[in-house]
Amino acid sequence: MAQDISNTLVSTEWLAQNLNAPDVRVVDCSWYLPDAGRDAKAEYKASHIPGAVFFDLDDISSTDSPLPHMLPPQEKFASRMRKLGLGDGNRIVVYDGAGLFSAARVWWMFRVMGHEDVAVLDGGFAKWQAEGRPVE
């Protein structure tokens, strides 16, 4: 069954088939609770889906709130996305290392900021790896 990026979830099969499409961008937005004993940035550097960029949830959030991970101002979000090479015309697929944890938050952030062509990778990086798909 063919999938369209407009769906909220895309399969690992869909991503594997479309990974080299010129408009598809992959985003590792892994983030872990402090007591998990995991370092999302280090894990990204060690292994990620080919071409994926790292979305730093701690950096891409508001600094004006005492609460963690509040939405950043639109200007900050847009600036960080430009630095990551993401923008209009991109079909964005987000994933995380937990399967479905921080990816849902980042999907929501993109939607709030007006980017509707975004989907979550069903099963995340764990499923991608379990299927023996390529990593870099």
C-alpha cells in the first residue's frame, strides 16, 4: 500500500523507498529524560538514518520560560530550521531513538509553526535498525 507524506505516520518501507528523493528531509529529534542514562547527541553522532540532521530539542525551545521545551518564538524556530537545511518545499520525516517519544513533540512543533508536510517515522530508529536498513 502506497503512503503519502501527508499521513501523520510513514513506514520504514516508505522512507527507505523515498530516502533519496530531493525534497525528503530526515530529522533525528531524539531526546531522553535525564534518568534514562542516554545521550541523544552522542547516539546521533554514532549512528543515524542516512542524511538525517539532529534536532536539538533543548536548543530549539524558548529561553523565556522557566518550563522546559516550551515553543520558541517563530523567528528562532525558522532560524534553526534554516541552519539544519529545512524549509518550505521539504517533506520532513522525524524520528527518535525511543520509537515514539520526542518525535511526536517535534512533529507538533513543525505543525504549529506552519509546516504541514511532516510525518513521524513509525517505529522510529529502533525499527529502522531492526530491519537492517542503512545507517551512517
